[in-house]
Amino acid sequence: MNAEQALDFAREAIYILLLVSSPIMLVGLAVGLTVAVFQALTQIQEITLTFVPKIIVVFLAMLPLLPFMLGQMENLMQRVADLIIASGG
């Protein structure tokens, strides 16, 4: 593997990282923003109110997103295996 191939692979890995993590991060952002607005409107400043809804919604969002996430990671691992086989090691 030469430097250009390594750079292409690193670029693809970063793209897959963003593709896999962004839906969960966006869900967490939306819930956090909603909770923050709710806290600002009601002036309830309970610490657990900021964490518990986010944790629950993120885990619930992962259930339908896991097949997509695992598929993307599987494709990346298959490419890694193909590169290892192609390089003879």
C-alpha cells in the first residue's frame, strides 16, 4: 500500500465515522436542545433532567439505526480485509 492508497483509505474511514455517528449525534442534539428550551421556559434546573432523556432517546434511536451502522462498519472491515489480502500480508 502506498501513501496515496493509505490517504484514500483514511479519508474513507473518516467519512464512514461521520456517517455512522451523525444520526445519533443529531438525535442527542435535538433532545438536548428541547430539554434546554423546556428548562428555560419552566425554570426547572434539575441536573438529571438534562441527562436521562438524552440517554433514553439515544438508546431508542440506536435500535432502528443499528442495522445501518453495522452495515457501514461491515463494508469498511471488508475493505480492510481486501487491502490486507491484496498487499500480501
